[in-house]
Amino acid sequence: MTFLLLGATGATGALFVERATAAGHEVLAFVRDASKITPAERLTPRKEIDP
């Protein structure tokens, strides 16, 4: 399953990313500053939406 996550750099979002990716799910995270998110397998940080 793929999850769309807003707020992945906060405490709750980071925990969600950790648990979802550990369970084998894909996470698409929209963030303002991609440098604040810890890289992880199955995690795709995005700054903007492609038209």
C-alpha cells in the first residue's frame, strides 16, 4: 500500500514513516525542506506536485 503523508518531518510523521516503511509500505511524503527528513527505503520525499 502507498501512503501520502503531509508533515513527515514532525514527531508523529517521522514515527509514521518509520513504522509504515518497516511494515513494507511505500510512503510519499510532501515536505517543505527535504533535508529535514531522514532517508529511508520505500520513502519518496517530494517538495512539490508535478502538474
